Amino acid sequence: MAAAPVGDDVFGDDPTVNDLESFTAQLLGKPAGMFVPSGTQSNLCALMAHCQRGDEYIVGDHAHTYWYEAGGAAVLGSIQPQPVRMLDSGMIDLDHVSQVVKPDDAHFARSRLLCAENTHDGKVIDIKALKAGAEAASKHGLSYHLDGARIWNAAVDLGVEPSAVAAPFDTVSVCLSKGLGAPVGSVLVGPQPFIDEARKWRKMLGGGMRQVGILAAAGRYALENHIDRLADDHANAARIAEGLATIEGIRVTGQDTNMVFADMDSAITAAGLADGEAFAKALTTDHNINMRMVGNGTRIVTHIGVADPDVDTVVNACKSVLS
């Protein structure tokens, strides 16, 4: 990062950023790319480049772009979200999509875009389902966007190149941090005219940065060195799930790729703790482990900063507090 050649990315002359954008686009089989500070901004730039004011995008009812990105498309883009059911696989229900696409009528928002997410809660959507989504989008005259923040995990789990996961989509947003370990940054890829339009929105949203090659260098390193090792994260997540399942009262409700979901309600009650907050406080105080609880449940995510010994440390700490 310290040695990265830099320039003014707002004017398109930061060589390290240009290299990262080209490399990522090529890796995903798309013509062009744009570096942005965050995945939220990447998805928002995509939505605003695809849709005009008064248009709508169709999205899963628990998808990140709809649920966790502060309603940016509606607030800043005047783009209406049309949520649809999500299947247990993490894929959107394409039958429901067909039911909500609006007719070409002045009474309705224009349906412009279909959005999917892979992975979703760690669940990997297979290529066949992604292609079915592309066929549905084409049938209804929609563009097709992927929130691929964790596309790398999906590719590793499926045993395919990232470009195979990206292929059915017109545009894809990918994250360089998460499991890959870069400190910051995402890349939006797609056709060159689309990326040109997205750059205008990036500037308006405050994402135009100057000598940002120092960050792009970290992203390039992560892409070249840290994709294959995501298999280690998947294995560590499986070990955490197995370990937690041995603790009486803990119910592991899901484990896919690098995510573990666990309900600790019975275990917390049996241990005489008031609630999940008390459990988390004990973990921090007694074992220097921070765990974020939602009620009496939690989501544990493995990444490059979690080594093999950490798995045993976390499981043993949970056993100690809950005993």
C-alpha cells in the first residue's frame, strides 16, 4: 500500500485504481469496473444507474440492498423497492417476481431491475438458479444486478471461477474486505456505458476520492492472494457450528460457507443469565471476546483474521460462560 503509485482518481488518473478496476472486471468477465468505498455505495450507484426517478427495482424481502442499506435507493434515488419472497436457498422466488412486475401503465412505477444476492446469509445460490433469474429478467424486460459482496465465497464453495457466478448478470457489486481482508472497498462491474453513468452517481454520493491507490493496492493484493483461502473460513465456520452444537441448550440454526447462526435461548436461561446481552458481557469481561447478540441469538462470521486456534477459544469460552 505504501509503495502504490497514486494519482487523482476523480480525474481517472490513479494508475493503481485503474489497474484494480480492470483486473476485477476481467476476473468477473465484465467490460469495466469502478472502485468505491463501500458495498452499500456500490449497490446504490448500480441502482441509480439502472433506474430513473419513479422506477422500481424488484428485490428479495430480506436482501441486503433492501433490508440493511438504509433505504438509500428510495431516499436518494426516488427508486421504489418492490420486495418479493426469498426461498430457503437464498434465491428470490421467481414466481413471485412474475406476479409483481408492473404493466406499462401510467398508474404504476416502471419495473426496471431485478436484484439477487449471492451468498445470502452464507447460503450459496447455484448457477442454474442464477441463470433462471436471468431468463426471468429477460422475459420481463428487466436488467439483472447481483449484490455479490461475498461472490468469492460462492465461487469457492461451488468450485467454479468467479466469472461463472457473475456471468448471468448485467452488473455485479463485489466486496474486497469481508473474508478477503482488504481494509476497505468494493468494485462495481458491468458494461462501459453503465459504469460511466455510475461514476456520475459515485461523485454525487461523495465517493470520488483522490490518491486512493493506497486502498486499491490492498484490494488487488486481496484478490490475487486471498480467494482460495476462503475454503479455510468455511471449514472454521463448520468447526464452530460443530463445537457450539455440543453445548447443551444451544441450537445451531444454520451454517453455510463462512457463517454460523445459533439460538442460545435455552442455554442462557439454564445458565441463570438474564439475556443475550448478559451472556455477551460475560464473554467480553471474562474472555476478552466480543459477540454481538440479537435477542438470544447470534451470527458468527469467519474471515482472514480468524485462525484455527480461535475456533477452540470461542467454543470453550461459550462453554465456560454457559456452565
